[in-house]
Amino acid sequence: MKSRKLGKHRALLGFTPQPAVRWLSPMSLARTALKVMAATVFADFGDKRELEGSFPDDPLRLDKLPVPGQPAQPPVTSRAMPTPGMGAGTRTEGPRSTPGELWLDFTADLGDGFDATYTVASLLAQESLRVDGHELPRGRVLVLGGDEVYPVASPSAYENRMVGPYRTAFPASRSPAGTPTPGETAQIPVMLALPGNHDWYDGLTSFIRTFTRQRNIGAWRTIQSRSYFAVRLTGEGPGPGRKGTPGWWLLGLDSQLGQYIDEPQLDYFYRNVTLQLQPGDAVILCVAAPVWVDADADRTGEKPNEFRQADFFEQDYLRRRFNPETGLFEPTGASVRLWLTGDLHHYSRYEEASPEPSNPITGAAKTQMITCGLGGAYLSDAHWLPKELLLPAPAGAGETSGARARTDTGPGTDTGPGTDTDTGRDTPLAGRRFTRAPTIYPDQSESHLLGPRLANPFSPSWLPVRNPGFGLSMGAVHVVAALTVWTVFSAFQGESFVDALRGASTGNLPLTITVLVLAMPVLLLVVSLLSRALGIATAGIVVFARGTLYQLSALAVSAAVVILIPWPRHWPDILVVLVALALVHGGGWVLGSEAFALFILATPSGEVDSWKMSGQSIEDHKGFLRIHLGTDGNLTVYPLVVDTICRDWRLADNDDGARLVPESGLPAVRLLEEPITIARKGTMP
């Protein structure tokens, strides 16, 4: 059965499957706009991350999971789980990990339409996937890289668009019941989540309730206690009487709508990560958006703080740490080897092109930056991505905090105990060059063709077809505009509305039609060329003016059609008015929608430009990353995609209870590009 019929089985499923969000439908636009405005105000006056400073901050450990929480209980952490020889309130000496190989999964931008979200969830839940000759076991850790729900966060949205599908795809019956033994603990799948901008649209309330209470989502156990996380995956931290061994870390940052990194979060990472880092440690750093793509705009001030925040964290909390005794920074010997993110709903990868020496055997010393936002939301184009990025060079180890250019990152932030707030450096933005890998998804040729489908009336992705209600609303706007203009015109003529209409149709038709049809497009062309010449094409007032002129051009065509009609004298006035308005409404539905689509395609950049893909709500082309940490210390990334999703489901009863399975089986998974191997710095096979 199709997903629209699955709602009848809500009582059995425990949630209501949702259709893909129609981003340009009037209701979605209005609801999202209100939530964005509210979230912006909340971000300025009520940051929930400041409250998270009072939440448990125990180091997360895969070898010692917290007791699963229950709805009526507070979250349970390792403080309630004493180990032999330790009191209940004793803190462990630091994060440890179980040596050996480990598999992880990464997906982002997932809580949209049921078909796409459940297809990806079902693939993630498979015990193993055999892809192009590779046997890829399910990840022990599933990382959700942001935007777990669309269009805005709420308890019902999380339940229907994310939690319900994931719980059904991987039922809790597959996880050890009761209190697991140490061996069983090592097999419990863990889920870690990072909030994206859509998770922040209710002030992070629903995200905290969903992911920070140590409860299960199906067989996946949530273990984090805050909206950010840090886990040592391999290796062992130093402790009393032992040196420790280097390994891999997994970190997730919450940058709150790109604003800043709060002080409780910095303190959490400083105590649980920075002080534990040792030479040879490698870091997988998850961020909510690919801030490196706009690094140049960030440098020039067009998008302040976005990349600088991530760079500041990498340099002052991972590559080096502040020593309050000397007032200087000292190197940690650790480095970020892999950056992961979503937010942009495509796949792309940037590879470091710096002269850093590669591993002589694997040739895999280069740092990678990967965007994989294919977890369920609409597909984005990728051909516009810059081919090369220029990012800051690593900071000097011996600098003092006063040696760097001060850049405020937000209230209460600091770079380490006893230091001032700053994120910039005197050194120019140079030194680390990254090049885009040839493989992007969708590929170069297809990506170019996707956007124009929004304005193709013969495509199922045409704007009013893909966004129900848009054409109807645009027609209503045109009717109101036509009534207003024609009422003013008839008042100046000293005639009734209908008499003025009949008079226009018997006047100088060629001149009238020429003025109506050509004046607005000519004015639009002048405004577009002039704004581009002056470099203000993306200014808000210019974008609004262009959009208005596009609609006036469409309205002029409808008006010309109405004037051309020889209205019969015997028709009653009310009939003339109704027919004229019906024609205007139809013109607004078709021509107004087309004009709006062309306006989107002609906008060079910014939020309006992004509508050309969100307005199509393309559900196919989904995927995720499967990551392997080997016993040799190397990390291998397998980018997996499916070109089509499942759209036909059936209910199946088994030991897991009621489940939804695809009528024709899960789609074929393919490897998007050859596996990417990244050596932990200093590791030699």
C-alpha cells in the first residue's frame, strides 16, 4: 500500500506516516517563517545550551552504557553505576574504549517524508549490506548529523517523521533485554544526534526530550545527556600509572543556528576531550553544516562566525590546549582527520591538498571533509560547489591568547580556562588548501538539469503541481491585485468597474496591450541588469522588487486577455465581473506560478535560490556513510546510495510485532565512489 494509506494503521504502528514536506505550499511557508522568527528571537534571549551546563557531563563510553531511562524517570548516568572498588558518586579517571575494530554509520537530514526516511532507516537496520563485493556490517554507532525532523521541531513531528519510522525499522526486540552483560553491552547499537537548524526551531526543546534521556529508539540506545557529545572510539586515555594509547575520537558540536559555541559546551569538551588528548589521537568532528564551503564569505564578513567557530574549536581545543600556568598554548599532538556534516542534501567530499606527508603504504594521510545530507529530505543540487577551498593554517603552539585578533563569539564564551574570548588569528586565511573530489551526488550533469524542472509545466516537479495550494493562493493574490488596480483606474475614469472594462476593450487595443504586456518585463530587465552592475542583486529590497515585477508581468498578460474579450452587452454586470476575475485567477494560477518559478531560477544566490530544489521535494537519491575503524588504526569511509526509494509497503507480523516491509524488497545499494581510507596521523601499518 502507498504511504498515504498507512495512516489508517496508526494504532498498530504507533505513529502516522507523513508525506514529504511541500516547502512552497502556503501553509508550510507561513508555519516555517513563524518558527524561524521565533527561533531567532529565542536564540538571542533564551539559549537552552546554557541550561545544559547543569545536565550530567559524564564521559560517554561505549563499553559502559547508562541504564536505559523511562518516561517517568530522570536520566541515568554512570554516576549511578558504581564499578568494583568505586563509590556511587566517584567519577572515572577518563574516557576509555574497547580496542579492536568498530563500525559506524552516519546520516543526516532525515525526518521528512515517510518513504524516503523509512527506506534509509531500513537499510541502516540491516545486519549487513553486501555492496560491490564489500561486506559491510551494521554500525555499532549511528550518528545523526542534524535536522532530524522537518519542517519544524515539535513532539508530534519527531514521533511521526523520525522516531516512529526508526523504531519500526529496527525494533527493540533485536536488542538485549533487561540488564545486559558486558558482552551484550558491546553489541547494543548506540544512537548519537546533533541538532541542525530545524531542530532548533522550537528552541531545542523536542530534541532534548528525544535524545538526552537515555531511552531507546527501537533497538538503538540514546546515551548522550546534552545536545553535543564526545566519545573515544578506540585507544585508551591516560590514567593513574599508565600512559594510554592513541586512537580515534567522535565529537559532535552544537553551534545553535550558526551563532556561537556556548561556554558550558566549551567547558564540557575541555574537560572530557582537550585534557585527555594525546599525541597520535585522531578526531572525527561532526558539525551541523558544511561551514567550510562558505569560508571565503566568512572571511569577508558576509557570513560572520560560521566557519570561524569550527576553526576556533579545532585549533584551540583539539590541536592545542591552554596551559593556565604558563599562559601559553601547548600542542596536543591530535588532529581532526575527518569532518562530517549534512544540511546540504547532497554528497560531496573535499580532500586536503597540503604538503602534509602521506602514509607511504596507504597514501591516506589527507584530511577529508564530507557532506552527506541524504537521509530523507529533498535532494539538493551540487554542481555549484567551489572546486577549491582555502582554509586557515594551524595556529602556533606557543601563542598567548593576546597574540590573536579578538573576535567575539557570543555571550560567555572563552577559549579555555583563564583566557579571553577570541576566535580569529593574526595570520591570513591561508595554508590549508582543500580540493573537491570528482564524485558528487547528484553528479555534475544531472545536477545542472534538476533546478529548471521547477519551471517546466510538463514535469511532475513543476512548482504548482509539487506544492498543492500554491497556484490557488497565487491566483487569489492576482485577483486582489487586479481588483485594486482596476478599482483605482475606474475611479479616475469616473465610470463603474464594468463600464471601464467594456471601454478598455473597445479603445486603442494595440497600444493598451503593448503597454500592459511589455512595460513590466522591460522594467524587470532594467532592474536586474542595474542591480547586478551595482553588485546589489542579492540585497533584500532588490530581490523583493524583482519578485514583484515578475508577478506584475504575469498579471499584465491576464489583464490583456480580459481586455481583448469583446464582452457581450446583454451579459449582466455580475457575470462579466465573475468571468473576468475567474480569468485573472486562472492566469495567476498558471502564469503567476510560472513567473514565481522563473524568479527563483533567476535569483543568483541566497535563500530564494535554494527554493528551486526545496520546491521540488525530490524524494529519490538517498544514502548514508558506513565507516570502518580497523585494528590497524586506519579509518575507511564507504559512501552508499540508492537511486530510487521504496514507495509501496505491506504490513508484516513476526516476532518483532507489526512492521512495514517494502512490497518489492529494499532498493539496490551501490557504492558512490571507491572507499576513502584515512590513516590516523602517525600510524604505520
